[in-house]
Amino acid sequence: MTLLTFRFAPSPNGELHLGHAYSALLNQKLAKATAGRLLLRIEDIDTTRCTPEFEAGIFRDLRWLGLDWEEPVRRQSEHFDVYEAALDRLIREELVYPAFMSRGDIRAFIADSEKRGRHWPRDPDGVPHYPAQDKALPIKERKRRIADNAPFAWRLDVEAAVARAGKPLAWAEFTDETLGAMRPVEARPRDWGDVIVARREIPTSYHLAVVVDDALQGISRVVRGQDLFSATGVQRLLQEVLGLPQSSYFHHRLILGPDGRKLSKSLGDSGLAALREAGVQPNEISRLVGF
Ligand code: GLU
């Protein structure tokens, strides 16, 4: 029988907080309960926001919490070539296109269209969809702009990808923390519009790196926060068009701050390092997050 494989995949772009502690400890608990594996993955593709100091903080906090993971730890910034190969495939198969509009261009375009009474679609995070213009640019014009060093991002042509998948997609979602039962969830990648899959200077994005790594590392159970629930629809589509295996998912509850809002990495007082310095013990952290 193959072992179940879990992973905790933080980004070193801030300090870990109670929400991360819950996610890490839940993954550990499930791996132990099933005699499975627990991997740690450092998601540091954003080389402008991720720092070695934050990464060191992650290791320090997780060791303090008593997490134990298999070595070696996969650091995404060491595998850009792997993501680039997946991107090349999407380029070859014409499932992505270079998108040249800056944030300002997008805003102006949408404002103009809304002024004329058109309702503009927004993604589940409230971000307006990318306008379709660039999808229609002639190849010659794309090449000219790229040769001229115009900034751009590779965006998924979600319609083309959905058509390529050729069937409705779904993923298996566990219904509670014990991972006792699953239900199918319809993947709705169109809700996100044409998401960014890579940037000119970084040959990947969060979505692309996650599906490539989950497949490469044989992750069978993705246990992560509810905030990523609908992003799973895009990831499911990418798995399908890249021919990658699927995992099963559990999107767990979020730990909220005293104000009832999602914790953010800039919230000092729910940061694990601050709690440790204030004398809080690791077993109290488990209790604080509801174990
Ligand atoms: N790296 C992501 C984060 O820190 C989590 C990715 C995932 O679990 O799929 O929010």
C-alpha cells in the first residue's frame, strides 16, 4: 500500500501565525494517524517578498511547535527549471498568452467599460478579470512587444484550457478534520478569469508551482486553509491540461483574530515568535487553535 503523503507549504514572506500553526499541526496529526508522510515545502518563488530571515523564522517556529517533517525540504526557488518546463508545455499548446496590460491599464479599461454600463466580472477574491484584448493580439505583434522588452505576464486562456480538458472537472473534498468522508466539488476555474501562470522574470506563479510540486512530491492529501478553497478549481484545471495526478483536499477552518478577521502576516501579536517570547508554551498553542 502506498503511504498517504501530506505537506505543509508556507511562504517565507512574513512570520508564521496561529493560522499556520493550526495548518501545520493538523497536517502532522493526520500524517501520524495514518502512518503517512509529512513534507515541508518552502514556497518562495516571489523573490522580492521572500527572505532568508523569514525562512529561518519558519524553521524555528515549526521546530518549537514540535513539527517533524522529512528531509530534504523542497525550496521552490531551487526548481524554476521544472516549472519552466511546465510553462513551455502550456505555451506550446497555446493555453497561455502574453498579457501586456499594466494594473493601471486594466483599471482604466474596466472603468471605461463600466461607465458604459457593462458589468465587469470579478474573481472570488474580488479582483476584476483580465480583459480579453491581449488574447486576440496577432502573433507578430506579440513577438514585437516581447522583443521590445515590454513587461508581460503569461496568463492562462481559461476558455481554451476548459475546452482542452473537454469534460466538467471536480475534485474530492473531505468533509471534516478526520478525513473520514469525501464529497465531489465542481471545479469552477472560469470564476478566476485568465489567471497569471508565470511572469516574464519568474517562470511560474503560485498556481503552477503548487500543482507541479504536489504531483512531483506525490502529495495525496492537500490539507490547507479555507481561503484556498476556490483556487482549487484553477489548480484542478492545470492538473488536467498538464496531465498531472490529482490529490484529494481538505480546506480547513481559518483561525480568526480577536476582531473576527483572517490573521495576516503583519499581525504581530498572533505571530508565533511573539507568543513564544511572551512565554506561551507549544502545548498552549495547540489548545489555542482548538486541538
Ligand atoms: N504557500 C501558500 C501560503 O502560504 C499555501 C499554498 C498551499 O497550501 O497550497 O499561503
